[in-house]
Amino acid sequence: MIAIVCHDAGGAELLSSWVRSSSDYYCFVLEGPAVAIFKRKLGNIQLTALKDAVERSDWVLCGTSWQSDLERKAIALSIRAGKHVVAFLDHWTNYKERFLERGAVVMPNEIWVGDKYAEKIAREVFPAIPLALKPNPYFEELLREINNIGSQTKASEQRTVLYVCEPIREHAFVQHGDERYWGYTEEDALRFFLDNLHAIDCAVSAITLRPHPSESHSKYEWAERYTSSPVRLGGAKTLLEEIVAADVIVGCESMAMVVGLLANKRVVSSIPPGGRDCSLPQREIESLQELVATQQRVLNA
């Protein structure tokens, strides 16, 4: 029996795909966005209390969260119970912070990663922790779904942008006690994008704003009044459907941007001047700051 422990959406997508691709027996400790994601992909699964799951399991596989301490509690409880515990990293940022609990470091017995970029970063950050590069079942599922959606979707003559939102202020405050710790907020980045849309493409006919799963749709209603460009709120369709339907994917450093690359979309980071560099390691991601600077040099030539 393997205990699966997860809270955040990114880890839930990865671990639910892992479970779906295997034939092992599992019990599930889920909270937050993970509940809906697991049930969408695995059906009406039964949830177990953390203590009971650790006691019943042979070992524990968990995600990592910034919105919750669930996984850190699972790691600490597993270590005390003498159970082997593995954390599967689902992103490429804030690796140290994922294992901090009230200033103390709570580390698993082993760390798994799903791609070469994460492996390189994790080996530098955690040189003393056993590390394993595993197949990424979430990416494998995405590629299959992208092909299926693409074969059913007619090409559009319109140029469209999907803007994927992130709760940057909340994340910075939870981790560092400062909403502007990284030099910008999600509102700053969105305004920078809307003010400089022309630097990406002058022919954009529609913009879809997709809130993060942890955000309310009303959070970004102001954007429809901020610009004369046609803006609508997304989220009614799946992330993959909205990505496939768009020509360009824009965000700060969201996992959805990497999904956009998998779908062979143009991807741009909207982190504004004064913000930290985009920490996503994929070189194909363009910088809106650089696009604006290039356009300005052309105009001034």
C-alpha cells in the first residue's frame, strides 16, 4: 500500500497521473485543489486521514505545496514512523521553500523529479538527498490529450492570447512575509502585458484571462475595463483546451506555460521591469521585457 499525500494543483496533476499509470494499491490523503483533480482523473476515490494513511502504508509519496503544510506534516510523520517517504517535485522554482515549516527544514528520504531541468536544479539545491529522475506521466498524458484535441480543433484565423494568472502576492507573503518580495505582483505583470500587447503581436483579436485554480474569477474583472483590447475571463474549459485554442500563451512562471511549449505554442513571460527573472528553465520562453526593448530600438532607429 502506498499513501499519496497532496494539496496543490501542480502536484495533484502529476501524482494523479502517476497513480493512473500504475497498478499498485493506494490510499489517498488529499486537501485543497488536489481533491477535485484526483476525483476528475480517478473517479470517486475515498479519502483517508493522514495518520491512518501513514500507519497503513508501506511507504509514502507526496507532492509539495506552498499553500498548505499537509505534505510537510506527512514527511515529518512518516520519518517518525520509520516509513520511507518520497517527495515528487512538480515545478522548477522555490525548491528549498517547499520543505520549510516554521523556519525548520523538513526533508523526505528521497526526491523524485520528472525532467532534466528539475534534476539539474534539485541536485544543486539538495546535494545530500537521494534523487531519482522518473518518467513524467503528467506530461505523457498531456501530449496524448494535445494530439486528440488538436485533431478535433479547426484552425482559427484570429490571433488569440491565453494569459495564465498566478497568485504571486499570496505566494510571496506566505513564503517571505512580503507581497512584493520578488519585485512585482500579479497585477503589475498583467498591466505590463496589457500595456505592451503590441510588442507580442499587433494582430491579437482576443485575450483570455485564466485565473489560477486557487483564485476567484472576480479577482481579474478589472482587466476588462483597463484596456480597449477584447478581454474575457476563461476557465470554463480545461486548461489544455484553452491552450490548444490559443496562438500565444503568456504568464509569469506558471506550469501552464510549460504545457504551452508541449503544445508547440509561442510562450512569453510577462514579468515586468523590477521583477526577478523568470525562473522557468525552458529556453524557448520569451521575455516581454526583451520584446518591448527590441521594439523600442527599432522605433528609435
